Amino acid sequence: MSKNEDVLRRIWARKKELELSTHRELYKQEDNWSKLLYYTFAALSNYLMNIENNHFSRDLQFSAKYFELLPTINDDSNLLAGDNELMLFGSAAYFFADYPGAANVALKPIDVGSLSFYEKVLYAVILNDGTFPEKTFGKVPTMMNNILLGDFSEDSLRRTLSEKLMRNSIDKLTDSAYKDGIDENILAAECVSAVVLLKIKHSTLRIMSEVSGGTDDYWKQVIQDKKVERTLWASQRALGEHGVFSGRSAVVQMPTGAGKTASISLILRSALSKEKLRIAIIVAPFKSIRDEIYQKQVQNFQGESIQVNRLSTDLKMDFGFIFHHEKPRVLIVTPEKLLFMIRHSNDLLFQTDLIVFDEAHQLDNSERGITFELLLVTIRQIVPEKVQKIFISAVVGNPETISEWFNAGNNVEITGVPEKRYSNAYGWAV
């Protein structure tokens, strides 16, 4: 059955907002907490009718936050407190607004047992839960996960057949929901269809195999080993669209919480997937950030044929140990340490294939700005143009100027990456 836009349009318009809650006793009482449910459900319905339109993000963010917070207000006058359906639709709204991390956070308080079957399927596809019981339409989450994990990546015919079977199961699910005629179930079924469509579209295996130049086998393995997520966030897709995963240098504005750590790992893995990485250098502004990056990358590459080093500020004149390895190496250093190493080991930059300046906005200050500028000038003079150089900052006020200064303009500027939109609520006021 195809999407019935008339039904979707009427879901929020034909019924009182009080009747949209699982708490039917609200129908008998005056309630001020749910006055915005018309608008919030309308935003979700409008998106489902125009899924290819990206102009609904702001409305969806508002709806997501409203759905998320309203059930948490424990007040005698709020009979929507603890409403699991609202929290579930809040998670869906976050996902459609392109904040998958926020969507997963919003799922945590939900009592899954209180949801209808259609809502449980929606919960499972947002969470990437492939263990959902396989009854009637319950195969949808499992089939989706098989595709995301690359179970059929070597066989295009099997993959196409699997996607077709999954699409048929989704159509049956929505058909059944429309026949039942329960508004919440219709919304849940349509959300399932949209979530699955977007997850397949944003599949890490599909996108990274195309934009990195690496093999399906490499990406399939790291995805199945849970080294990278099964789908890419907006920030990571932007990097792929601008050629960063294929080796292009870039000046990137990436706010805290936009998936920066995962993005750096994907940049490293893109070079590894092509077997073109000898030495990668990650420059961190402070020792504390250097240590944090080191711990995350050690965990990320645990058990793989790559060496991760955190070079301390201890005085050491001989850096030959860096070069006497066949394995690819990742060096995580502060600007002062890297400048010292360059002065005492001329071969370092000639064997380097990737340099990432992380949290680069932290480096430009009165105390360390001169050291940072000297380091960049030195790299510009010594490092060949083919070496990939990534400048990542939370705030880039003048990307064109920085691009020219950082890499003589031989890179792309990526700005406007959305910030992750979830937070904890500590109280309310009227």
C-alpha cells in the first residue's frame, strides 16, 4: 500500500490533541500541557509527506524536544508524564532532523513493553536492534541490519533481493497499520518506512566504499567489528561529499558533539583502506586533549595492524623508533613537540601522509599563537602538496583566509556542519 497523505494530514487535524495520548482520561479533563501537540505532530506528519525536503529540520527539532521533555514533567496537572509514545516519536523527530545521537539518547527512558507492535518495530529500527523477534512484520529491523552490516555486499543480486523483500515487508506493515486505523500506529509505521529508507541511504558501507576508494571487504569488517557506526552522521557525509575521505585537504568547521572523533577515525581508516598510510600525525592543542585522543584511537584500532603513539614532552633526541616499523603509525602530539621533532628529524614529514590539526581554534592565542604559526609555516615549506592536511576547528569565522594561510588555498572549506542537538532537562517554569 502506498503512503496515504490524506490520512497523515488528518491525523493531527481531525482529532483533539488530548486523544493522541495513551492516557485516555485526559479527554475528560482540562489540560494545558498538551496545547502544542497539534503543532508537534503536524511537523512530524509534514516531514513524512515530504521526506526528501530538508526544510523541516527546525520544526522537527522543536517537536523532538517537546516530545522528549513533556513526559518528564512530573506534575499533577500533566497527565502526559511518562508517556512512552511521545518519547518514541521524539526520538523519531530527532532522527529525521539528522541528529541520530540525540535519537538514541531519547530512547533510553522508554518502557518498550508498553509500546504497540508497530511502535516496537520503530524503536528497533532507530536503535539498530537486529534481534527483534521475527514475527509477521518483525523481520524489518533484522533485514535492515543485515544490509547495513554488509551480509550481502559481495553479491549484488542477493543484496537487491534482500532490499526488495525488506521493502515488501515495510509495505505490509504500513498497510496493516492503515487497516487498523489507529493514528499512533499509522504514524509509527510511516516512521519505520522513513527511518529504514534514510539508514540505507546513509549506510557507512555503501558511502565509504564509494568515497574512500577502499574495498567493501575492509569496511564490512570494521563495521561488523563495531569499530565504526553502521550509518554516517551529517558531518561525516559532508566530509565524503567534499572528497576528504579520498585524500583531499580541508578546513573544517565541526562543533563539539558533531561527530568529530568518529570523523577523524574515518579519515584515518580511509587512508588505511587503500593501504596508503605510513605516518599520520594528529596535533592536539593541550596534553589533556592529546591524552584523550590517544585513548580513543588506541581503543578504536585495538587488535589491528597499526601502531598508535602518544609522544610526551619528555626530552628525546632520537626519533628513529618511529621509522623502524612496517606497520602504519599514528603519532599524537602537541604543537611544541611536533616542532621539536621536525627540527631533530628531517625525515619525519617526508614519510608523513596525513596531518590533522584537532581543536585548532585552541591553538591561536597570545601564549602559543607564535609557536602554532611557526609550525604551520614549517609544514607548508617542507611537506609535499600531495600530503593530506586537515584543519578542524569548532569555530571558523573566516574559512577562506584560513584556507589560504593554512594550505595556500589547496583545499576545500567545509562549514555549516550541524551541532548535535540534545541536552538534559533539569527543571521547568511557567
